[in-house]
Amino acid sequence: MKKGFLELGEKSFDAELNKFMPQLPSNLPKSYVQFLKKHNGANGDLPIQPFCFELWQIDDLVQANQDYEIQKYLPNYFGIGGNGGEEFFALNLETSKVFAIPLIGMEEKDAWLVAKSFEDFENIMGFTNEIE
């Protein structure tokens, strides 16, 4: 595994985060909330499928979850980003695991585990399995 592409968003402003916190689930993993405080979104490579990611910026989180009706179809999940294609990344609010889920169909049975926690997801962000 080697270092690939990783671009972290600019530091978020506490005022901006505080504005949106009441609209976010209260049981988001603390590691994810801490990430939001440090970085307003991110994008880069992953060493596993779907091989790339884009974490949504704070002001896009609520709107994207509403637009995709994530809580309607997957009430125990909260969308945190996408891969620029047909899948989105979501935190399971009961287990704090990160899953990739197809946007079309959007069923839990089609979700696949990307990381056992948001901390694990942070550790693989920007890494790739490519050989030099």
C-alpha cells in the first residue's frame, strides 16, 4: 500500500459547525464530529472498493441526506460522502461502521463494509494498493 491522492478540506469554522449540529444525528461517532471540526470535507484514494471517496462538506451534509432520502430508506444510516459515481458512504448510527451503498436501490442488503469505524476510514484515506 502506498500513499495516493488525498486532499483535506480547509479547517471548518466552529460557528458553521455549530449552525448545523442541531440538524445532525446526535449519535454520530465522536471521531467523525472531530474530523468535521478539523476539515470541511475531503477527497482522495482508497485501497479498497470503490477506490475513491469524497466526504461532503458540512453545509452539504444535511441537504444531501434529505435529497437522497437516506433516512427514509435506511433509517439507521447517515450519509457522509460519495465516490463520484453510483455509491455513497454512510455511517451506521448503531455500530459506527462505514459502508458504501448503491444510490440506485439503496437497500441495506447491498451495502458493503468499508471500515469498522470512522477512525479506520481516516487511516485508509489517501492510500492505494498500486505497486510502484
